[in-house]
Amino acid sequence: MPKEKILIVDDEPNIRLTLVEALQGWGYDPIEAGTIAAGRELFDAEQPLAVLQDINLPDGSGIDALREYKNRQPQAVVIMITGNVQLEDTIAALRGGAYDFISKPVRLNELQVTIRNGLEASKLRREVVTLRRERAQEFNFSQIIGQSTAMSEMLRLAKKVAASEASSVLLQGASGTGKDLVAKAIHYGSSRTDHPFIAINCAAIPGTLLESELFGHERGAFTDAKARKEGLFEQAQGGTLFLDEIGELELGLQAKLLRVLEEGKFRRVGGLKDLPLNVRVIAASNRDLKSESEAGRFRLDLYYRLSVIQIDLPPLSQRGDDVLLLANYYIAHFNERLRKRIRGLQPEVTEIFRRYQWPGNVRELRNVIERVMILEDSDSITSSWLPRDLVKDEQAKTKEDFVYPTTAAVPVALAVQVQHGFVLPEGGIELEEVELSFVRQAMERSGGNQTRAAELLGISRDQLRYRLKKIEDLHSTD
Ligand SMILES: Nc1ncnc2c1ncn2[C@@H]1O[C@H](COP(=O)(O)OP(=O)(O)O)[C@@H](O)[C@H]1O
Ligand SMILES: [Mg+2]
């Protein structure tokens, strides 16, 4: 195992020598600097686990150095070492995150114990942080259901973005495609996970209020501003601010947001000072911001800034059989919530689900499952309680794809193909429809004689009746 690196920053060579020898004796790997500047450089280059930091140095204060170390590496163990301890220094050092305070002349035994404890505590903290991060990542992205190509690609990008330093992200997708979900997964899957995730819907708050909501205000900034107020940007410090429906943001506020993103600082309403900002902004829109900006409704420069990292959420209709995965996921979910024991979808429902366009995307699917599970009495989901839209959509499709009976070009063409051994047409077919079409044709040719029709189709009369019932069902809901 490599020795643990410890940085010594002190301007007195004698002290450095003593400390270096002691640290080596205890099995550490000491590195040393005689100035704040040199110490900072070594800290960055060598990433020591601990620092023994003198307070008074010719080129600055050890307290400032401490703050810098903790900023860059919060888990670093910084032990302050000083000649004459001032109360203010002690307070400042402890506030700045110093692990401990040791006065000169240094008692080596004491120092050894302090270093050992400090490193131990820091190691535990690092482990906790790593575990928490792993868990957050696992937990959140794994809640997002989807194995289709479109979803896998989207998720791959989102995970990459989460782990990155990107300061802004744009999520685009229709309502119900999972923008909220993905925004949260990005936050909890990032190093910001221990800091706040704050969401605001830009459409829900009028522009005048929104500005002070976002940026806060100073006392007296306007008539009602009786006290200073922290804005959401400030509250989200270190974490993520989710600006939902960013397309609804007023043009003036768009300009302010752009400035914040570009300069990494912001100003409270009525404030004179710029405040530094460390917040990742995730903006979401269900409109295409590019065309919005082309139409003059959205600032083009803000669009360009946001779209540096853009994640498009595919509509549910482009996710293939994810719709079935999601359906089963929600069946399990509502089984628990509603104390039901639904086992799955009937094949007819599977087909309807696959073919329906889902304009409300996952949200609509979730609502449909909830509705049907409340109403359904059997142990699987049948089409009996499906909302009209789904069933109507199904019929519309069936009718337009397939014109019955004999005038239809498709069945005739297929019938010819049958003689040649069932050639699958270029564009594919809907097997179920082909089947029903042949049932109809057989019934016509046999003049309604079911036995004869069944013979023509090579199936039993019961099998024929089952299929006739299907045709009937399709039309009875008209
Ligand atoms: N891929 C998915 N897996 C599981 N649940 C999802 C998925 N996408 C969306 N949802 C759920 O669908 C609903 C709508 O998602 P939401 O993130 O609010 O969509 P949007 O913000 O795009 O309108 C929520 O209940 C959400 O949990
Ligand atoms: Mg949303």
C-alpha cells in the first residue's frame, strides 16, 4: 500500500525538518512547502490526505489556505499549527473546517494521535460519501424504466451528464415523457447529491414575482420587500435548480438567466454585489426551443447556451415494447397501493397498448393502468375498462388499414401470396388483422355457414367462433 501523503506548510525550516522526520518515522510520506503559494501548488499537484498548516506565513494567512483546501477537497484533514493562538484564529479555523489545532512547540505524541484520528475519520467520511453516491445513482436511474434503443441512448447520455461538471442541461420532451424524473436522477446521480434539488415551474409564477423568487431580493428593493430574501438560486447552492417549462420564462428574465449561466454569479433584486454561484441549472421544456427562438419567443443566445448539453426524451410511441415493461411496472406498483392481485395484460390489451399513440406518454399510461386496476374485477387487465380513446384509436386503425371485405386490395394480394407460400410483404403485416380478414372472407364464401368457413380456414368451429366474437367486439363499441 502506498504511504499516505501529508503536506507540511511552515516558513520555519527547523520546524519542517522536525515534522518531516517525525512523519517519516510514523510511516507517512511527508511533502513540504515554505509559503502559502508553494503549499497550494503542492496541494493541487500531490493531493495529500492531510495538511499541517502554519497560520502566519510571510505571503499570507494559513486560515485562507485552509479555506481553499477545503473548497477543493472537502475531505482533506487540515491541522492548524501555530505559535501564539489567538481566539479569533481558532474560531476562524474551526469554521473553515480545520480538523484540529495544535500549538507550538509541537508535542509529537499529540500530533501523531491527531493525525491518525483525522485520517481515520476522513477515510470513513469518504467511504460514506462514495457509498451514498453509488446508492443514489443506482436507486435513481434504475427507477427509470426503459430498454428500447431510444431510451437506452437517452439514459446513457443522462448518466454521463450527471457525472460531468456541466453547469446547465436542457431536457426536451413532450409532457409525460419523464423530464422531472430524469432531472432528479441527474441530480441524485451527481456529486451534488448531498446538496439541495430545487424545482420551480416557470409557468406557474408571474414574471415580476419570479425574478425575486429566483434571485432573491434585498430589503427595500421594492415596496413589499420588508426583509432580505434568499432566492432559489441561493437556496440551491451546491446543488441543482430545476427550471421547468423554461419556454414560459419572460424575455427579460431569460436575459438575466443567461448572464447568470455565463458569468457564474448572480445579484439579488436591489442588490449591488454579485454573489458567486455554484448551482447546476436543469431546464426543461415540452416545446421545441429552437423553433421557439426562431419565432422570436425565446432568446436565441439562451437557447444556444442551454442546448450545449441537450437531452431529448423520446415519446412513448417511439419506445417499442417499453410500453409493456412500464405497464407491468405500474401493475406491480398499483397492486401494492390498491391491494390487488392483477397478474398482467390480456393479449388483446397488449396489442392495443402497443399500437396506441399515447399522446400523454408515460403519465397517460400510468393513469390508464390505475383506472383499469381500480375497475377491473378479473385477475388480469382486459379491454373492458379501457378508456374510450384507446379502444377508438384501435378501431380507427383497424378500419383504415384494412378495408373489408372483398373489395380490399390487401386481402386479395395476400390470397395470391398464400398460394406462393406466405410471402411477408415489404412493410410487414398485422397478423391479427390478416387473420380476421380471412375469417370474414371465409364466412362470406361459405354464405355464413360456420362449419364450412372453419373448414376453409383449417380450424375447429370453436376456434372460428372465438375469432368471430373478436370481430363482433371490435364493432360493438362503436
Ligand atoms: N421511464 C419511466 N419509468 C418509470 N416511470 C416514468 C418514466 N417516465 C415517466 N415516468 C412517470 O410518469 C409520470 C410523468 O413523468 P414526469 O417526469 O412528470 O414527466 P414530464 O415532466 O416530462 O411531464 C411520473 O409519474 C413519472 O414517475
Ligand atoms: Mg414535468
